[in-house]
Amino acid sequence: MANDSTPPVLSIQAVLSASPNGMALLSRDGTIHYANPAFIELFPRTEEAKTTIYELWSLDSRETLPEDVSFFLPHHCTISQVEGSVYHLLSLAVPPVVETVLDAPIDAAMIVTDGSFKITRYNEGAAALFGYSASDAIGRMTPVDLHDRQELDARKLRLEKINLRPLSYEETLLVHGRDTENEWTYRRKNGSILNGRLFMTPLDDGQSGYFLIILDITGQKQLERHLTQSERRFRLFSESVVEAVIFHENGIILDANRAAEIIFRTTLELMKGHQTSEFIAEPYREDVLKRIESHQEEPYEVVGRRADGTLVEIEVFPREIFHEKQRMRVAVVRDITERKRIERMLEREKNAIMRQRDIIQSILQASNEGFLLTEEDGSFIFMNIRARKLLDIPGIAPSKIQERISLIPHIDAQTKHFMLEEVEGLLAGRIHEVSFRFAIQRPNETTDLYYELYGTPVTKEKSRIGKHGFLFAFRDRTEEEKMDQVKNELVSTVSHELRTPLSSILGYMELLLHRQVSPEKTRRYIETVHNEANRLTSLLNDFLDIQRMEDGRQQYEFEEFSLHDLVIETVETFSETARHTISLHSEDDPLFIQADRNKIKQVLINLMSNAIKYSPHANQVDLTLTRQEDHAVIEVKDYGIGIPHNSFDKLFTKFYRVDNSDVRKIGGTGLGLAICKEIIESHGGSISVESEVGKGSLFSVMLELHPRKERIS
Ligand code: ADP
């Protein structure tokens, strides 16, 4: 059993060949004498004769074999002498975790290096990321070759300055691989650039090499760049607007722009973390908080409170915005102090203008004339009540003056036609101004209404309404027309009434002067002249009387007398001359009154003269005197030409005479009844008329009886 002292070589080989780990027998100089199948599988060159481990792994040959070294990772290599033999046993052990991790389908580049930083393992993720294949990388490249060299050198230099010593690339990467600055720029095989995050850890203190994981962060980097850009854009935008932009979370301020600092006179630092309602004036805080709580989005105006305690009027636009799927609440705040000031000023001015307009309108409304303001096309802008009545416009009908003219009631067709022509000429600019007179008939009244229409363009300088419009004024000249008529009547009456007696006086005087006239004729002529002179006198007296009465200068001398006696006396004077029979109907009742006896007599004479004068074809006049309670009533009745009903109300106005041929043939001044009315009314009595054309008239006078005298009698 001498064989027992030396191990049987063949049996060692048999043992080694059975091991799943790579194993080899070496001589002291590193020559591989035997490699088991697992070793040959890893390093096929071993099969060649006399290969040394130094050759196999390109290592410097050494005096002695290292004992426990890892030159080839991930294989941990141990070399130990086989006891009692010249051989050394080399065994490779693969750390199983590294192997598993490298093969795992992780979307990351995983690289293992040896102690000299040469790539020994390189997974699929790395190949996909960098474009280098495993055979490109393993044994030929270091991780440094994957880096952007400029960046790496720059960082290395910086670290060396800090550490005050030279550093290797692996040290540089390792330092950064641990801290937050682990983002690196890499270059692919095709030259393109990618961003990676590096996690690097030494294996066995770096002796055996390093394990590196590189994650592709290119996409993330792009997003970050995009975000910073858009954030910068947003900043720039929000800083450039004059509105305050306040970001908040349920009212708690998170961020704000420069305008917010200006509006609220504070700094962002002092705003952050505070409730927005702190920047609202006390009375409105609760309301604002409610709005924030209920997420209301309607804009509102409120009074803000600045950091220095002063108040500022603001308009708030609350919004909820979504950014990157995140909900943010923002309030845009605008300083509206100036706007409010202007608004208030405008309001005041508007009120002043409206007041002014109201004043002008009430002046126009109160005016006796009709005013009408139209647009350029004739449509109404304003009209006062008189104009409305005249044009018979019930409401504020959107109407035009030219359309309205043809609808004015009671104007004859010819006048309307002329009016329309004139107004249209004015509107069209053919006529510069219109001015004409027209009458409106009043079917139930004796007199017409007389108007004058005046129309003129209102140019821009004169008016603020539109570019240009027209002003129409309707002047009521009915009274003026009446006066005109009175004047005309007066002139013709006076000339006629004066001329008749004068020419008769002149005629008789000439006869007396130039002819030999018998004494009998002479007497008759003189009597006629005397009568005519009397007529002239009474005519002039009438003029003077009416003048005095109208001026209020008429003096009445009151006395108590019996009306009965006065009536008898007057009738007697008429019976001497008149060819009419005057019948007096009265009871034996003195009927005392207190009055101016002569004036009452004048009334009786006027009424009786008219009764005779205006009944040329009748010869009867009835005079009735009666008592009605405490009044005396005198009635003068004739059977003459009568008076039309529509003349009744004008009959007692001066110079009025019924306008018909019968009356014209009969002379008169139109003063008698006016004088009667003046006298009777000055005595507190009344005078009235009843009549029918062709049948006759009845004039009644009512006078109060004298109360005391009446009682005594
Ligand atoms: P005058 O008789 O001078 O014209 P009055 O004032 O006395 O003036 O009368 C006014 C008008 O009234 C008369 O012009 C006449 O038309 C009318 N009138 C007055 N009395 C009578 C009468 N008794 N019958 C008819 N018409 C009368």
C-alpha cells in the first residue's frame, strides 16, 4: 500500500472532473496541467497544451502563485497548494446572486468589471442601451468608454480639487454613484447621447472589480427639461401680467406672482402659508371663505386689505385648473380701484347729464308749444305732451313725422298735402327751414285751432343726438288768430259805423250851405244831423265804455231804485219812436235793486234796440219782468232773424257780430252785448241768450234784489 502515501493522480482528476465548478491543477509557474470539463467550458483555450493562467487571462507572470485572488470576475478564483504535492488547485466559484441578477430580464444595463475596470460581464440590457454587443465590450472596454468623456473628466477634475489628490475614473464614478449626482451622459456606439443614472458598487472592496447598474433616464430628463421650460414660461407669463395670480389650497396661499406682491404690498414669503381671507377686508371675509369652500367660479368684486392695512378694491376670478392630472386652485386678482373711481365719476356725470336732460324735458313739457325732435330720417326722439296731442300719437309709437302728418285729424286734405311736401323737403335737405300756418277744425266748437309749424335741422354743433336731426315746433296761435279777427272786424266796423253817420251829416250840411232850403226842410235836416251826431257820440261812448270796463276803470254809482219803474220809463222812450209794439208784462212789483241806474238803463236800451234792429220783418217785442226768489229777471223777446247756436258763446265778446248777410245789412259795432255783459256781471248778475234762427231771440238778465229795501217794502 505504498501507493497510499502519494495521491493517485488519476483519482484526483476523476474527482475534479465530477465537480460542476471550474477546477484546474497548476504547477508553480502557473502551467495548467489539468482542467476539468467545467473549466474547459468557460475557457476553451485551456485544452491547448501547456497554457499558463497568465497567458489565459493576460496577466503578468509572477514569482509565486497568488493564493486567494479574483482576477476574473464574476468567477471568484482561489488557488491553494495540494497538500503533499507540487500541484496547486485552482477553483472557480461563481457568486450565484450576480449571475442571476445579470440574467434577469431587467430593463437596465448591468455591467461587471474586474479589478482593473475591464468589463467582464455585460447583460442584454446593456447591449440594448449602448448598442455595443457583449463581445464588443467584454475584455475590450471599460465603463469609461461608455461615458461622455468631457463630462467625466470635468467631474473628475472637480472631485480631485475637493479631495486634493488624483483620482481614478472608477473612484470618480463610485463617488457619484453613491450620491445624488449619479446622473451621467453616455454615448452609444452610434454616437448618440443618452442620459443614465448610475448605481455602482465595488465587489470585494474593488479588488475583485465593480458591479454597475445604469438606468436609462433620457425620457425622464426630457420631461424634466420640458417641465422646467414650461414652468419658466408660466413664471414669465405670470410675472408679466398686471393681475395678481395666487395659487392656493383651500385658501392657504402656496404661491403668488409679483403683481400679487404689488397689489397687497407685501412679499411672497409673507403670503405663503397664510389664508387668502387675511387679504380681504374684515366684513367680506366670511363671504370669500364661503366662495372658496364651495368652489365657486364666478368672478366677484370685493374690498381687499393690504399688508399695511389700507383697503383696495379688487375683482377676483377664481379658477380650478388641471396641470399634469393635478388639480390646482388659482385666484386671479385685479386691482380695480382706478376703474371704480372712473366708474363713480362717470356715474356722477351721467346723473348730472340726466338731471340736466330732465330739466330740459320738463321745460319742454311745460311749454305751451308742441316740441318734436326727430332723427335724420324723421323718426321721433322726443316729443312733449302738446306735440303728442296735436299729432294724436297715443304712446311712444316708433313712428316718423312724415308718416304721422297724413294721420293728423281734422286738417283739410290740401293743407296736409302742402305740409307733407314741406316736411319731406326739409328732411331731404331741399328746404333749409319750414314755417307755415294751418288750422285744425273742431267739429263741436265754433272756432278752429290755429297753429304755426316751424321746422329746422339740428346740426351736430347744436345737439349731441346723433349726427343730425330735426326740431319741429308747433305754436298754438289760436288766441293770436282771434285777436287778428277782432282787429279786422274792428277796423271794418269802426270805419263803416263812423262813416255812415259822418257822410249823412256832411251831406245834409252841404245842402244847407249851398241850397236854398225851405224852413221846414231846414228843420228836418238839422234834426237828422243832430240824430246822426248823437249816434256818433253814443258810438264813441261805447268805445270809451268798453275800454274803461276792460281796464277796470269804470266807476259805478250805486243807488236803490225800483227796476219796475226803470223798465216802464225805458219802454216809454221807445214807444215814441219805434214802429215796433213793445209789450211790457209785469206785475205791480217794484223789484228794488241796488245798482247804477244809468248803466242798467243802458243795458235795457241795448237789448231793446237789438230786438227791434234784428227783427226787420216783425213788429212785436215782448218785455217781461218777474221775480224769481230773491232775484229780478228781465226778459227781452223778439221774433226776428234769430242767432245760430254756435255763436252763443262768442256773442258777448267785443266786436263779435254774427257773420251772415242779414246781419251785415244791419249796421252795428259788436260792442252792445259786450257792454251789457260787463255791466251786469259787475253788478253780480248774469245775462244769457236763447234763440232759433228765423224764429227770434230771448235775452234774459238776472239781478239780485236789494235785501233790506225789499224787507221794508
Ligand atoms: P251790434 O248790434 O252793434 O252788432 P251787439 O253787441 O249788440 O252789436 O250784438 C252783437 C251781435 O249779436 C249782432 O251783430 C247780432 O249779430 C247779434 N244779435 C244781438 N241781438 C240780436 C237779436 N235780438 N237778434 C238777432 N241777432 C242779435
